[in-house]
Amino acid sequence: MYILEIKTNKLVKCQIHSPTRDLIPRKKDGWSFNWLDVYKRNSKSVFALKEETSQTIQGMLQLVNDGGMLVMELLEIAPQNIGASKKYDNVAGCLIAFSCRESLKLDTAYKGFLTFVSKTELISLYKQKYLATQTIGNRMYIDPSSGKKLINKYLANHE
């Protein structure tokens, strides 16, 4: 999978993995969530996206299996990838597509469905860019068909 370096318009190979404790980003470095607390509670639910040639985390994700349904509990883009002067694009897309791919591995009635609760200001972005469907309030989901499209766009033929 690749993220897009804005400055050079070049694709940079990256990977998503379960990070070690020493790589977990900290709030003091500008991150919104306390990822160390999340990691301490359930390290197996935490994933990090980083460049293949660097230890710098570009995005973080927490996935939880809730009764056979995969829930994207937390998703955060690194501070350097937010705003007009961001370093990389497609970070969220790669993390969401990864989540969709993980949901397809389930052997339950919810196989292929990814659910999450969106911040109000991001609902339209999730609908348009990530093909999500809004249900009640801020609860959203990505169905298997839409998930496969995201996997093809952000992950396929790039690994």
C-alpha cells in the first residue's frame, strides 16, 4: 500500500502493523487520543500506519470485535498529515481499507461490515470519500461491496 507525499506528488510505500509500545504516539506530540492508554488496555486492537523506511507513525487505528461485528473505535491521522501543509495524503483511506479487509476475515453474520461512530463534521466526508452509510445519529457503516471498492483503491496491487 502507498500514501501520497504531497510535496513531491510521489507514492511512498507503507505498512500497517501492530506497533510496539515504544512506537505508540503521545498526546504531548500533538495527537488527540491517548494511544498509550488504548494500547495498555488492548494492544492487539491497535494498528499503526508507517512508511516502510521509517519508524514515524502516520496514522493510528483501533479495531474491536463486538459480538461478531468489527468496530472501528478510533482512527487518527498524525498531526503532520492534517491541514493545508500536510505531509501525506491517503493515510485515512489506507487505514479504513485495512479495516474493511479485516472485516472480510470474520466468520459471522456481519462478515464484511465495518461500523463506527463519526464526528458530526466528518459524516459527509465518510459518505462521499469512503462510501459509508449513516444509520442512527452519528453511527455509520461500510458494507462489503463498498469495502471491497476501498480495498481495491487503497490496498490492491500495492502490497
